Amino acid sequence: MNERVIAYIEYKLRPMLKSGKHIGRLVLYVSRQADIAEDHIITKFGRLRVAVGEYIPKGYAYILEQPLSKGGLGFVWVTHPPQAIKEQSSS
């Protein structure tokens, strides 16, 4: 797996973990077409489960705590296509 991809995922994981979430309860959801659609990935924080979301289009990915608990950061976008970002910022 590309080291830059892992580094970016770790960058997105850091605020979740600092808010008190545990790596064992986090899941990275990706598109079925994603190169990273594996069982898990190894980060410097530990093993992160990866799941394919049936309704996630290619180019989108997010991390979600499963099951959700009170407090802290339980959801974070990892990626979404630049076109979606442009559409959101022009609204």
C-alpha cells in the first residue's frame, strides 16, 4: 500500500484518537472500486478495519466509530472528490 495513503489516513485518524476514540472501534468505509478495499490496514496507531460501503461512490471514504459512543469525534471524512468540494463551497 502507498505510504502517502497510509500517512493521510493516519493524519485523519489522529483527531479521532485524541478525542478519546479507540482504534479497535473505528472502521474505514470505502467504495467497492477503491484500491484500499481490503480487510484492514496497519497504521502507526494499530490495525484499522476497512469495510466496503455498498452506496459509497468511488472517490469517497470516511472513518466511523462502530458502535458510536458519546463524546469525542465519531465520524471524519477521509476523502471526497474535488468536484463535490467545489459544489459545497459555492453553496
